[in-house]
Amino acid sequence: MKRQSMKSKRQIKSSLSNWLFLAPCLFVLAVCAGWPLLRTVFFSFTDATLENLRESNFIGIDNFINLARDQEWWQAVLNTFLIVAVSVPLETVLGMIVALILHRNFRGRGWMRAIVLVPWVIPTIVSARMWAWMLNDAYGIVNELLLKASLINEPIPWIASNSFSLISIILVDVWKTTPYMALLLLAGMQSLPQDCFEAAEVDSIPLFQRLMKIILPLLKPTIIVAMIFRALDAVRIFDLVYVLSSGNSANATMSVYARKHLVDYADVGYGSAAATMLMFFIVFLGVIYAPFNRKKLQNLD
Amino acid sequence: MKFLFSVLAIFCFFSSDCATLKIACRSKGMELEMLRNAIDVWIEKTGHQHKVEIIILPHSSNECFALYKQWLSAESFDVDILLMDVAWISIFIRYLADLGEYYKLGEIGVGDYFDAIRQNIYSGEKMVALPLFADCGIIYYRADLLKKYGKTVPSTWQGLYEIAEYIQTEERKIHERKGMFFGYVFQAKAFEMLTCNVAEVINSFGGSIVKNRVAVMDSEESLKAILFLARCLERISCRSVLNYTEEDARGMFQSGNAVFMRSWPYAWSLLNDPSTMVAGKVGVMAVPSGVSGGKSSGVLGGWSITLSKYSKHKSIAADLMKFLAGKEQQRQRSKYSYMPTFRSLYQDPYVQSNIPFSDILYHSLQNAVSRPSADFAQNYAKASAEIYNAVNSILADCAETGVQTSSIKRSLTRLNRKLNAFLKKTHGIKEPRDEDGVWLRLKKFLGLEKDETTVDEIKTTN
């Protein structure tokens, strides 16, 4: 605690030099993220298409009105939040289990920690393709195994039918991001005071009780931060949906919808409006989470 | 070494007769290999003056389309020659160079092209594309299975359905992976191929997507056609066709898991590769008709090469294009079952020996169905997306809850309304705005605006 306050004092003193050090980074951010972002917001108020980017007209909020009227857009919003609402809690629970296991001392723990990260390290588009092959109904291994085990009579169209697609997307997302969750939670666990754990072990408190009474309360801030991170990230989900669904609007998420209009239809104005709305959703989520998060952290202090 | 290269690059830059051409090509089937071989021959012929770089395009034609949109609207000169679907030419026309400047029509042999193909390469007087190969939807069938169960090749969709269902039931009894055998596979992923499949089936039922600039997706014939596809999905197709492209369907058929497959001619040489399970057991038929005695109509596919307006080496590129699209190269390509666009080549013994079903294709191409790209022009991509999204949703619903005619009808009516809106937009017909109507009614109600019809009536009576 003391060290932290000293640190912050020093920070105030050297704020000028801090800004100086930050400047290159800020510059890069402004050029690479800020400018395109502003352009997108700007385009969302115009009728720009890829062919007439320069001669586009300002049309007010027409794009947003049309967006609000489009049933497909609301379907996309619903799909996105459905994916977030199911996959993030699942990832948290599974990540917690993995973290608890990795937190224990056992032989080969270092190796194990590295191996667990593999799904997360593979680029999403690669793992999505890989899963698309495994889930393929004709030559996919998943159906093959299920058929061999006589659990099903007919191959399940994992990535073709509308309802199964969504399930597949969520499953693969969980598979991919659980390691990331586990990593965050494990880092949090290791920064906790170890004496509590040791004391609990000495008192031979049952594992479940230890989890509920010691680990979870202490780990709460980490869990909240990790969940926010994941939720904000999951709202943008694109590549998995793009590969693992048949491409119709029943399974589209917000980013898939925006891409469809921006790229396939070359409708830059309307697509930008969708992208802007997606950004708005993310900012909105961040804003409602932030104070909630701060309060929780203060309570814990 | 680096120095040498840069000197070479500078030299190339200044000398006009040394160019690096960039050509965009797909990697589907044998296309890439074919192109590479042909280009090598051309480079040899021109005395190693020029270099050709091949840009490999994404697998899905929708993604190619999006990529072209980005390249061309950015006026990029990164690519000189673009491989294009016949349906795209009218969309990209303003970015394409007039090939008439580089050669005369007689030199190419335009008169020898199939009519449907010739119509697609012109825009007014401007010739903007050279067809590389013709494509037409055809049906592949397992000749060995048909023989085994004593069936003959069907001529109607209903016949195909019955045979497929019968063989599916029988084969499932003995097939090693029981539920893994299907009657008919086609392409129903929500992308351009589904629009092709739909156009084909609707036409063979005697209907069309657009008639005299009006969309008729809600007609009786269209409904029959979509109902047929829905019934297929319910009984004789695997539900995963909803996520199938050409190559997925080929995978299914090639591993011996289907009786019929709708695809393009390119699959022939690949299916007959000795490594497949079906080599030598495959037959080809034209797309069946909806009613007995009706016309059989494959959809016109095929890819053309076009020259970007922004290319820096137009005349050299045009020379390469002439070589690639020329008769001799087309004849050679028949080895990989890519169909010539010249009618006279179908009499050629070499072509006939490569493609035993060349007469079926000749007739299919003679009355091939074009997708409605000319009707929708710049709005074609959106219109096609509406069609494939709507039909994919209809089929997906049918696969899950069974065929419900009334809900299919509703979806088709909705789709038709959207298509008509696009047509009106394309042909510059303004739609009356609904808000105006409300305003007008309000004004009339308040007496601010006189009722025009009554004024007119008064005038005429006077």
C-alpha cells in the first residue's frame, strides 16, 4: 500500500516526462485507430458507397433509422448477445477449474501451463477452419465418433443448420478462450496472499469450502476484470461465425452484418452505421461496467 | 545480388516492352495449374521479355467479388488481368478497358461463341471480356448404382427424386456408415452458388426470377421449384448442404456417399482421378426438367478474363489475354474438363475424347439460363444476396420443422417485394414514399391540399 502511494506521488511529479514517453504511442494510436474510427463515424452519416467515396452526400441519421427498422440487424444484435451471455460465463467457470488445477503444485506444471495455452495461441481463423472440418457432417471426426458409438443415427449438421451453428460457435469459442480466462485467473490467484491458502490447508478445510470462502471472495476483482475483458472482446466476434455458419442472416452477429454491408454490398455509409452502432454497444457495456467494477474494488479494499 | 535485382527493376521500369503482369486467378479445381502452364508457354513464346505474377484469389466467389470491388474502386494498378464470373461483368463494366482497341472481333472469333456467352462480353459497342471457359450446371450420377438397382437416367426432377430416395433407402441398409448415404447433394450455402441452383430449378419448372423487368419469385412455378428443393432437403439431401460450396459437395460425392450431385463440368476430371472412390463409375446428365417433356436448363456459369482500366501495361496484357482465351488454349484445357466457349471446338476429336459428355454440354449451353445480372446491373450483388439468404433460410427451416407450403409462400412474397424494389432502383423508377402519403392525407384532411383527382374530374366534365 505504502509503496503504491509513493509511486503515485512520483508519477505526478514526472507527469510531463510521462506524456513525452507516451507521445509516440499516442501518435500511432491516433493514426491507426483514431483516424479510421472517426472516418467510420463520419461515413455513417453519408450515403457513401465504395464507388463514390469522394462524392458522398450527408444524409443525417437516415442510415441509423434504416438500421433500427431492419429486422436482420436486431437478429444480429440478439445473436451477438446470446453468444456473449452463454460463452463468457461458461469460459469463466471452466477457466476457474483449469486455474485451480494449475495452481496446485505438481510435477510438470510449467509444461502443463504452456500446453493449456495452445488453443488460444492458434489464430482464430485457423482453429475455426480446423473445427469446421472436424464438425463437417460427411467426413468430420465428431460425427464419425458419435455414429460409431451409436449415439446418433444420422450425422448432425453441426455447421449447416441454424440452431446447431450457434451451438457450435459457442462451443468453439469456449474451447478457444477458456485458456485465456484460466491464464488471467491463475495470475490473479498467484498474486493473492499465499498464507490464507496455507492456513486453510493446515486446518484441512474441505476443498469446496476453501473455494467458496477464501478463493472466490479474494479473487472477485480479478474475475470481474477478466469477465469484462472477455465480454467486450466477445461482442466483436466475427471469424468463428464467418467460418462456422452457412452465412445467412439467421446466425449473423453485429460484425458479420457490418462486414456484409460494407464489403459485399459496398455500402460504406450503411455498413459504417452498423459498425458505429457496434462500437456504441461496446462503449455502453464498458461504461455500465466501469463504475460497478470500481465500487466492487473499493468494497474489497 | 540485390544490386543486380534493383538494376533489373529500374531497367524494366524504363523500357516499355518489359513488364510484370499481374493476373488474379482462383485455385478451384485445376484452374491454377492450367493457368500456370499456359502462361509459361506464353512467356516462352514472347522470348522471356515479360514476367507474370499470379495473385491467388480466395476460394469463395463472394470473397473474390468483394476483393475486386475494393481493388477496382481504389483504382489499384496492382492487378492487370482479372478473372471474372460472367455475371459480374455488367457490375464492373465501368472499371474495364475496351478490348476492341487491341484486336478486331474477327481475330478472336466472337461469332463462334455461344449466344448466351457472347451477350455477356459486350457493353453496348464495347467488348470488355474474353471468355476463358464455359460453364453450365449439370448433374453427375453414380452409373454403377443406377445399374445395380435397374434404374434409367431420369429426365425430370420428380424422376430424380424417386430414384434418389429408393437408392438411398436401399444403400443405407448395406452402407458401412449407415446414416451417411444420401440421394442428392447440391450447393445451398448462402452464397452465389445457391442463386445459380435456384435459377436453374426455377427455369426447369418453366418460371424465371425476373420477367420483363419484374421479379416473379412469387409465381406458381417458383413456388414449385423451391418446394422441390425443400423436399430434397427433407428426404434425400444431407442437411449440411446448407453449408456446402461446390468443393464440399464434390467431397461428399467423391467419397461415394451420394447418388446424384449438381455441379459444373470441372468436377469430371477430378472425380475420375484413380484415387477417388468413384473413378469410372460416374455418369453425366443435363439438368432435368420440372415437368415431363419440359426444357432442361442448366445455369450459365463460366469465367472470363477482363482487363483493368487502371492497368499500366494494357497492350501486353491484352496480348496475353488473347493467348489465354484463344482456341488452342481452350482446346488444351478440355483435358481438365474445362469447356470451350467456341462452338466449333465441340466437333474437335481431342475435345470429344477428353469430355465424353460434350454433346450434352453443347445442348445445355445452347439454351443455358443466365442469372438475372443484367436486370439488376449494379444492384445484382445485393439482389443475389437477398435470393440466397431467403432461400437458405427457407431450406434451413424446412430441414428443421418440415415443409410448410404457406410459410414458404410468405417468404417468397417478401423476397419478391425486395427484388422489385431493387429493380425499380436500378431502372430509375422512384417509389412513392410512404411518409408523403401520410402527409398528403393529413393535408387533405385539413383541407390544405385539394384533391387532384376531383379537380381533374371537374375539368373533364367542363
